[in-house]
Amino acid sequence: NHNHNHNHHFRHADSNASPPSSAVAKISHLKAVVLGDAPASEEDDVVLPSHDFSRQALVPSQQKYLEMYKASIENPAGFWSGIASSEFYWKQRWGDQVYSENLDVRRGNIKIEWFKGGITNVCYNCLDRNIDAGLADKIALYWESNEPGFDATLTYSQLLQRVCQLANYLKSVGVRKGDAVVVYLPMLMELPITMLACARIGAVHSVVFAGFSSESLAQRIVDCKPKVVITCNAVKRGPKTVFLKDIVDAALIDSANKGISVDVCLTYENQLALKREKTKWKEGRDIWWEDVVPKYPTSCDVEWVDAEDPLFLLYTSGSTGKPKGVLHTTGGYMVYTATTFKYAFDYKDSDVYWCTADCGWITGHSYVTYGPMLNGATVLLYEGAPSYPDPGRCWDIVDKYKVTIFYTAPTLVRSLMRDGDEYVTRYSRKSLRVLGSVGEPINPSAWRWFFNVVGGSRCPISDTWWQTETGGFMITPLPGAWPQKPGSATFPFFGVQPVIVDEKGVELDGECSGYLCVKSSWPGAFRTLYGDHERYETTYFKPFPGYYFTGDGCSRDKDGYHWLTGRVDDVINVSGHRIGTAEVESALVSHPQCAEAAVVGVEHQVKGQGIYAFVTPVEGISYSEELRKSLILTVRTQIGAFAAPDKIHWAPALPKTRSGKIMRRILRKIAARQLDELGDTSTLADPGVVDQLIKLADT
Ligand code: WTA
């Protein structure tokens, strides 16, 4: 059931069309602006890379990109094994086959394997290998606290020591290769330290974003049954203190009630937020990080693992209520995140890199921790809220650390844009050279503001399209290589074959619009959904047999540029956070006074999409402000504050077909107030419902 949000005009591919046709585009536009020349204005169709930038870029031209892209598609095994063997350490080389795959459900089970038989370790490649190459004293991590004035640094060798101490501690409490460790930490240095320590001993980390509620955390604990949970007592976000340990306590009670008890809760004392004396404590289970971890040796043998051994689990939202445990393995993920990071940001050794994403999401996994560290980059971690104490904080941080690559989400760009240029222009920002965007389509006006005001019309923007499932960038500009079009993610990364299909799964060519799929595998692809390979196949490979289905709509223009148009399934994207409408609905209906609920996404000025909920209270309960608040609270406690509905729309009944199916198409139109586009309502069991809903729209 893929819902169409807009009318698509399909043009079919002729059967002889060569696969990378999208990449052999010619720029037909005449109007263009060169980076550094002048601000990009509304009429500029394309922004050309400047000579100065291109000259120093890793991929300096379209020709070079096309050459490399062609090589990667014609001979994926050769392309990726060349990179894997020259840029990484392998204890033992992979077997005869670089990769093997079956992406076609009609030919049996879906299987993707890269570098199988190769023996390596991602932590070793991030730390030991870079230290051996001379980076021991290079800054690995800069940490900036929520409170201006508090910061810290770790060099690569110091980071390795910290990682080893934690790895040794984890081994001492019985964590072995293949065991899960659940991590519920904010953006402290201890978060990447924990990820790397798990990787070092072959344990599988499952990082849960520290904005999820205790119930969501419990659900994830029950699913992967960790030996240890790692958290901290509290964190400051802007002016607020969040008591994370209390949330973990509740989650551990909840999961114990469901039969999963956790022996060890390792808790970091985040002194800037809360002293240990004030932290609730369970003797025997809870252990202060600072009391044990520093006592362990600063070196720790590496657990050598197979390229196809799991590296981590990360839960994400789908169309049904239960979150999916996306599983990534070791070798392919390592090679893919490092390579995409390097090319998409035109990485140089002297760069100072800042990604504003939290490690609790995939962006933080691939592009705060693994991708940059594999490249030996200097990474900035920021603990706090981006507009605290004022909307200039980001640029204050950029100037303080001389950040060169700044990677963020459109929602932050839009919110800073609203706050006014003066917060930006009072800072120098002259260190910046590359900007990045991720999480949702970036609208052209936000793109131009980011480009002109933040980047001073000097810095290319890498608008990276990808997903938790893809592990790394899939469609992205390579700075310096391509003319950019504001709002377009441009062209596929090396080795990626995106295709746009119609609803029958027929590939479209040329200028077209439809469902975005991917043909054949890439090293960073997820291998399964934890404990549910069937759901993996059903969700991603059955809708369009022969392809990986992304869940996104996409159009391609006459120059071959890709324009992502948003999700076509029941997933909404709020401030770049993926939320399943079904998850919010099931939270709402668990409220004793809620009979029925239907949730849709609606356009939102800052968040991209907002959460719009239609709610029918149980018989005899009247609409009230109190009920509205209590419904929203229920969603906050069951999922997390970021999933709280923006609007509750009272519904005497929901529009349903005669067979009882909710007609979401109509609800989306009502939510968007596109009342003249409701379409045919005659198939509804009770067409009168629509008028009732319209009457209640603004109550
Ligand atoms: C959306 C985040 C347009 C898309 C890395 C995708 C984007 C979902 C972009 C994945 C982009 C991400 N342009 N849309 N540059 N990046 N998306 O799993 O709908 O949290 O399917 O991964 O975000 O969200 P996820």
C-alpha cells in the first residue's frame, strides 16, 4: 500500500537503456552562478563549483566523477576491493568472492554479503591503524558542553586508551563477542567511546537516542536482551536538566516485568548536570563508570571478527507499530561509511568536522563516529541545544574550533533562518569550506540561505540522501565535481544504482517521477532486521521484486538530477526524525479515553513535517483541553517528546471505506486544509463524516 501524495507522470524506460543513464547528464541551464562570485538568487538554476574549490577537490570534475562512477558500476568487486585493501587493515583477506547477493525475492531468500571471510575490526581501523600512521597526537574529539566555557579534548592515543579501559571493563562483566550492549547516553565523549569499545570486543551496540521514553527504551532492551546497559545520571539540554538515569530505572523495571533483567547498569556521573549524591541508585546493579573503568588497563587486545559479523543494531520506525532493529555488519559498513565520508565532504587531514546529529540516530553512527574516525578526522561533539544560550551558538562554536565541515539538518537551518541573519553574521565563519544537509528534503529557500548567509556563497552544500538502512550516503553531491541545484541531492554515490519505478515496478527513464528503489547491493546496506528476516524481505524487497525499495518518492529532471519528494509510506519525518504514524496511533489509543486515532503528516514551517492526529474519544467523553493535553502526554511517555502531536483534531468518527479501512488520503487533505482537493468521497461508508471533520477543524 504505497500512498501517492501527488500525481506522478511516468515515462517508461526503453529496455536497452544503460543503468547509469542518470549520471550522464548534460547541464542545459544557461543561468548559473559560480561559487564565491555572488549570492545565489531565486533565478539561479545551478550553482557551479568555483575553480579554486575544484582544483583542490578529490573529485575535481564531472568527467572524473563519471569515470569513477562507471568503474564502480561495471566492476563493483574490483572498485570496492581496491579501496578495502588499500585503505583498511585486514587480519586476513576475504575469500574468493568480494560480494554475493540476492535482491530478488523470486529467486529465494534475500542475502547481501561483502568481504565475507575477511577478518578485521572496525575499532582497530578507527584508532590503532591511524595511530600507527602517525596520528597519535592528533585531536580525535573536541567536546563542547551545553554550557559555554566548558570543553574537553582527546587525542587519538588518549581516545584509544579510554576505549581500551571500557572494553576491558565490559569483558570483566562477561560481555563477549556477539553480546548486545544497550547504550542510552547523550552527546558526551563517552558515547563514541562506548561504541568503539563494543566494536573492539565484537559486542553489538544498540544505541537508543536519549530522547526516547522509558517505554521505548524498555521495548528495545526486551528485543535485544543486553548484558549491560550504559547511561549517565543526567544531562543539560539548553536550560533544562534531563534525568536520564530515572528513565533507565523505569525501563529496567519495565523490561524485568517482561522477563528480561539486566545485571549491570554502568552509569557515568555527568557532574556538570547532576552530582552522584542526588542520583537514585540500585545497589548491586548500578555502577559508577568513574569508579571502575579508569582502573582497567589502557590497552586491550582486539577481537578479530568476520566482515559479516554484526557491528550494531539501530531501531528505526516503519509503517507498523513495532520499531525495526536494523542490523549492520562489520566490513562493508566500515568501507562504505569511510569512503562516502571522504568523498562527499571532500575530506582533508586538516579539516575540523562537526555534525550536529546525535549518535542516537544513524547519522551519528556513520558520520559522527565511524566514517570520520576511520579517516582519522578531528570530530567535534556538541552536547547541547543548538540555539542555547542564543541562536548564534552554532557559529560561536564554528569560530571557536575553526570548523571546516559543518553537517546538519534542514530543520535547524530553517529555525536559524527565522531567528535572523544577525546571529550568523556577527561571527566570522571563515574556516567553513563544506556544508552538509541530511534528514529530509531541503527546500530551495533554506538551501539558498544556508549557502549565502552561513557559507558566505563560498561553500558547496552536500545534500546527502540516505537512510538508517543504507548505512551511508546514497545520493549526494561531491563538492567541486558537479554544478549544484538548490534542493536536489544530485547524483548517486559510487556503486549505487538508484532507479525510479512506477507502481507496477517498471523502471522509468529520463525525466520522471515515481518510487525510489535501488538495483543491486552496496557495501553499507543493512543485512537483516534483527530477529525478523521475513519482515526485512516483506518491507523492503517484496514491494518491487528485484529491487530494494526505499519508501521514498523521487523525481529526476531532464539533467538527471534527483529530487527527493518525501516518504510514500506511513512514515513521517519530523525535524529529520523518522516516526511511524502507527506508533503514534498505538500510543494514542492506549489512552483510556481514546476510542480511535489516525495520524498523518502535515507540512510544518520549521520541522518539515508536523504530526497531525485525528482522535475519536470513547462514548460519553467530551472534547476538552485537558484531554488534549493528556493525549499528548501519553505519546511523550510512550515514545518520546519528539513524537508529540502538533495538533489533535477531534473526530466524531473517521472516514472509512465500507470495508472499514481508514481513508488517509482524505485525512491528509483535511489536515492540510486543501478542502477543494478531497476527491471522491462517495466510496465512504458515511460521507457525512467529512463535513463533521471540517466543522471541527479549528476547535
Ligand atoms: C529522508 C537519515 C531528502 C528520507 C539519514 C529517508 C532525506 C529518511 C534526505 C531516512 C535528504 C534523509 N533529502 N530526504 N538529503 N536524507 N531523508 O533512516 O525520507 O532517519 O527515507 O536516516 O529520511 O531517515 P533515517
